[in-house]
Amino acid sequence: MEDLSEPLLGEIITRITRTSDLNSLSLVSKRLYNVEAEERATLRVGCGLHPATEALSSLCSRGMEWLEYLGKTGSLVDLVVKDCKGISQYDLLKFGPGWMKLEKFEFEINDNYWLSGPPLDPSYNVDYPYKYDICCNNMKDLRLAKIITVPEIGLRFLLGQCRALEKLCLHYVVGLDESQMITLFQNCRNLRSISLQLMPLRCGFSFRTPLTDDSLEALSHCCPMLEVVELTFAFCSTTYPTEIGFTQKGIITLVQTCPTRVFVLNGASIFKDEGMKDISSAQFLETLELVDCKGITDVGISYMVHAPCLTSLTLRKCKNVTDVGMANLVHSQKLESLTVVGCRLISEEAVQGAARSVSLLFRIGKPG
């Protein structure tokens, strides 16, 4: 290996995809250690994940200067930071010009983040409001999860800078501003996939999820390539439907207007059988997943046999769907795949013949 040229070594290393193999390779010799460090194109920093080299691990333990260095001299296109207590959203601002090169970025905190109150930005000056002067023109895939944002502070600036997004995931982000989100949707005409996981918060005099039908309308009118839509509502009371900022009509309009192929609806107590009737006319809908949608009954399921392109249906914790709804699916013989999880009123006998591939689980297992 020592006799091989560096270009050839680099070519060999780029073909190795497993992190453990790359780490082992870098320990063989100092030369391989240096070449591997130069060729590593993707960096993942998180619990249980090995950094690119021991040197990077050492830098992480000393401070965040490595982020500034990578931003200035590196060529990272994919940066994922999950549950790293030593890295805050403000530390990531040190990535500086590196944001221009990134195509994918994920930042997630798995902690009781909503109990700690708004975070403090050490560089924020109340007497001198400012905007982060960072460019993200190449960002195509953005995921922010379980963080608190406030105006002009932290990673919230990303939502105003990304114009080339194709995939957007905002999961329990506290501090979303609807006007900013509408502007984002108006600028991202290439958006193909959106996942919103929302919970009710204090919004002025209301207590609801932060986005309303105005956001859905912007998506409908400005994102003509949107194919995948996931809407999840957590901690929303069925007794107070206004805790969900969207309406059934707004959701229907989005699914019908955009070329939606995949639609996932989770915890939407506002969605009823009439809504199912309306989305059954969505001409591009191929995959539908309903989770904990208490307002949907056998009547709503029966409407889906008329969906022109539907081939895959998943029902999870839909407690008001019974064997009667399955009988309609069996009679239609349309589905390629049917998955039923945690629906106690649906029997094993009822799902037989409802699709070419059928999966039935009575209990929902814990995620691995």
C-alpha cells in the first residue's frame, strides 16, 4: 500500500463506505491516515458515531474552532449533528462560508429542550439588531428538530436563506414564524418533500400549532413539484380542535392542488370522513398513511377505493376503523400493500385479500 500513488489511494478510499472500515484503514499507517482524512466527504458527529479521525475527536473536545476551520477550508456537502450537547446552534454559525457548499444539513437535540426557555446567543446585542450574513444557495435538504428559535438568533436564519430546497423537515421547532415560513415557501419552487411535526404553543392570544392555512395556501400555490407531505400533530386535544392551526379544508386543498404522491397524516383529530372523500379524488396520490386519526371511520376508508392511483395504505392506531372498512378494500382489489398496526377493531381474517401484501400488528412496538 505504501508504494501506491496518492491519487490511486484516494480512489480506493472513496469506494469504502462503512465508517468502521475507514477508521480501521486510517490506523494502518500515517500516510493512509492523512489520505483518508483528506478524502472523507461526509461528516457525521453524534452519540455512537465515529468522527473522521482521532485529530477531529481531539478538536471537538477542545472547542468549536474545528467548525470554523472546516467552513473556511473544507468541502463538506453533508453535515449531520444529532444530540451533541457540546454543540449549540450558535456554534454552528462558525461554519461560516462552509454553508455555501452544504447541500444537506440536520440538527437535532434529544433533550427536554422546551423546558429550558429561549436560548441565549452570546453574540447577540439587543442595541444592535442584525441578520446573519450567511449564504445557503446550495442547500437542498434541511432538517431542524427539537430546537428553540427566536427572531434573528440561532439557526432560524436558515429559513430565510434557503432557496434551492427540495426536502424540508421541521420537527417540533419552537418559535416558527408564519410570515417567514410563507416567504420560504414562496422562494422554494423546487420543494418536493415537506415534513412538519407540530405541537400547540402560545401564539398571541391563542394556543395552537404555529402554522395555519395561510402556510398551506402558500405551499399549494408556490410549490408545484411537491410530492411528499407529512403532517404530524402532537399533544393536541381532541376536545379543542382549534389547537391545530390547520383546517380540514386547508389540508385537502394542499393534497389536491400539488402532485402529492405520498401523504402522511398523524394525530389529526380535525380530519373526518368527508376529508377522506375529498382526497380520494387526488389524481396523483399513491401512498396514504393515517396515524391516530380518530375522526376517520369505515365510511372514510370506503371512499379510498375510488382513489385513481392509490396502491399503498397504512393505518396505525385508527381506533374507529373496523372489519367493515376492510371488506370494502377486499372487494375493490386495488391495493398492492396494506399495513395495519394497533387497530383493535380490525381482525386478521378481515384483511386477508385486501392487498397483494398485507401486514397486521395488534401492538405498536417501541422504536429501535
